[in-house]
Amino acid sequence: MSAKFASIAAVLLALTASAAFAQTKDTLTIDLPNDAATLDPHLQWNTDSYTIYRNIFDNLLTRDPKGEIVPQIAKSWKYLDDKTIEFEIRDDVTFQDGSKLTAEDVAFSINRIIDPKLKSPQLSQFDQIAKAEATSPTVVKMTTKSAYPALLAQLVKLSIVPKAYVEKVGDQEFNLKPLGSGPYKMVNWQKGVQTELEAYSSYWRTKPPFQKVVFRTVPDVSTRIADLKTGKADLIREVPPDQAESIKSDSSSQVLSVPTERIGYLFINAQAGATKDVRVRQAIAYAIDRQALVDALLEGYGKPVEVLGAEPVFGYTDKVKGYEYDLDKAKELVKAAGAEGQTVEFLTSPSYSRATVEAIQQMVNEAGLKVEISSSDQATFLKRRQGDPANAGGLAFGAWSCACQDVDGVIFPLFRTGSIWAKYSNEKFDAAVDKARTILDQNERLKLYEEAYEILREDVPGIGLYQAYALYGANKNLKWQPTANEAMFVTDMSWQQ
């Protein structure tokens, strides 16, 4: 071959290699507002945690892009009676250490999350389950305490963990070094910095689209956006609505958004401090201009709600109306309660929009109270919010999603007496939500939830503010369609140039 043709061949080879390289991407980098509070999927159910660990674990069931409940680790299921359901478990799944996933692991996972000793914040969403047992290597029989209409919707969230590994290393070590059967395995967790995942080559369902995934902890939103624009990050979560246009105008970036089941809401402590007086809680409700919050801060990526619920959620009702904005009425109630000038602590963390928290602070201050914001990291925020009423603050902003699309996963854990989230107790409310989760008649359930929402309206242990829209910034080359339940499954993504 002449030197000339050899040179041309070398150039063509280089161009071919370059083109091939351009079509592949080894590492996907995702910026999150916070570090994971836990990587044990049976503990915290906060967005940054499950964004990561849902890629490490498989769930018993899942939802398809249309929102329908479909098989995952369970191939199929059938009811034996109103309180007994049998699941056929896949026999071709292995955990990331090569061990086989069996019905024993599924039964163990169910029994673990309902064990009060684990103290799972998710317990209230699974506590209708009485027990689970493996009746063969591929069959699990689950018994509920009563008929439970929301069971399958809740089981969409149940991650399967390896019985032998958890029992060997213990709960604390399992949280630090999680092991699942999902498409990605954890290789390094630098707390407060980043979590690195690596593709599990023997994953049963599909080939993971990226060899590595790095979830970085980037609390500052301007830094997340800068990372996206400069290519340091390929996907960023929690873009403030007022920053969406900046991303849209960037030629290398795109905005991905979808209406969700998530509700922006205001927790109001009914068991401690100035807010223990129902008149103060009602005053706060009257002081909040929900439409103004949506108009000023969400820029079309959300809409006001009357109750703590949204249209994608079964049990949501538009018959129960929220409090109209009435500042004079709010001032009148604060004065009647003798609460003028009283301090109300407002808990928050970088997970939540500072602008929204400050807007609410200003609105409540105008009613005659003195709201003081206490911001902490997400793990500390959750510890206080889930702790004793005396240390849970007077107010806290929240963005609640049960990822189950059923009111049983919303107002039951938030307000039922005894829940770690509830700083409130009402026997009539408890009776309504307890009964609603034990009957299969959908019309009867709707009536009971309407009754429960009426009680919440009177007692005001919290108020719904708006239905949230998920808002992500992404590289133009990332192909992904977000869903209403905000599941950030990396296997649903691809890279196309």
C-alpha cells in the first residue's frame, strides 16, 4: 500500500472511530439537590434517596408508562380470597452478587418492611399486610389484615432485598453497602458528594444503557444549571420554574416536564406551639394565597388544589373546598387566639424551593404571626419532621408523593393518629381512613375520603397548595419521558446524537 493510500486509510479509520465514539456514552451524570438520606429501600421514602436506590433494586410490581400496574419480580398474581393474594415469582433473576432471587427473598422483604423494629417511615403504607410466606421457590402467599383495595398500588413501591445478605451484614451495613437485583449496583457512596453506580451485566430485563451512572449532590440550583449547560451533568432534578426558560434557550439543553401526583403542601403542627390552637391553623390557611404562589413561582408548571390530593390520585375530590385567601379573616383569628407576634418555626431544607418557603413566610407574617425559617440538610429535616411534635416545628413545606396514586398513600400516612408524619389526632378522621382502606367498593371509598377531607378542612393539620409538575433539565441528546409517579429509571433512558 502506498504512503498516500495508507494515510487516507488512517484518516478514514480515525473518522470511523470518532463517529462510533460519538454514538456511545459510558457515564451518565445526574445532579440531585441532596444526597440520599438512605440507600436501604425499606427506610426513607424521599425523592433523592429513591431516585438512586430504585436503580439498584427491582420492585415486586411496577407501573408502565401509561400508569398501569404491571409485573416486575412478580410474574403474575391472583386473589385466593379478599385477604389472601398469591404471587408467582420470576425464576430467572439474580442479585448483584450472583445469588438467585427466590420467593424467600420476596417474603423476607415484605415481612421486613412491616416489622415495627425496623421503624420504616414507609410502615403506614404497608401495615395492612399481616404476613407473607414462601410456599414454594417461586410462590409467595400474602395475607392482609382485611380487604385492602390499595394493596397493589402500594406494592409498586416494594423493593426486593436479598435475605441472606441482609441477615449476614445487618441493617446498618446493608444501608451503607446495598445489594439488589436491579440494573445498577452501587460501587461507591461518598456521603454528601456523590454516589457511583455500575451496570449489572447479568440484569434479567434489559441491557443497562450506560456503563456507569453518577448521582452528584449539588444543593445550589445555579450550580446544577451551570453543570448542565457546560456538560458536567447530563440530567438535573428540581429545576425552579423561573429557570426553565434559561435552559430552553440553551442550544445544548432541554426541559422535560410532566404533571405529577405530587402535592406541594404546608404541614401545620396541631400538637405543639402556637399552631396547637385551631384558630391559628385556620388563620394560616386563610393567609395563604395559593393562586399567587402558582402564578408568581411556578410559571405554569403546576396548579392550585383545594385539598391535599390531585387528579391522578384515586380518592381525590373537588367537592371539598379549601380556604379562600382572606387576610382580614386571618388577622381576626390570630387576634382571637391571642397569638399576635408569637413565633412559629418553619422547617425546610435545600430540597424545597427557598422562594416558595419565603413567600409563605411573608404571607403568614402578614396575618400577625412571626415565622422563623429553620433550614437544615434533608436528613436532619426528616428526623425532626418525623419526630416528636415538640421538635417538629410549627410549619413545614412538603412535596408529597406516595407513588401509588391512591389517597390511602397520602392522607393516611400524613394525618392518621400514630403516623410518624402526623402531629395531629382525630378519631373521626381515623375511623374514615381506616374503613376506606378495608373495603373494596370504590364508591364507598370515595364517600369516606370525602368525609375525611371535610374533617381535615375543619382541623387544618395541613393544607394542599398545588399539584406539582416535575421539571428536569437534560442534555439535548438524552431521550427520556418522565412519568406522573416521578420514577427516574435509568433503563428508560437512552443517548442519541
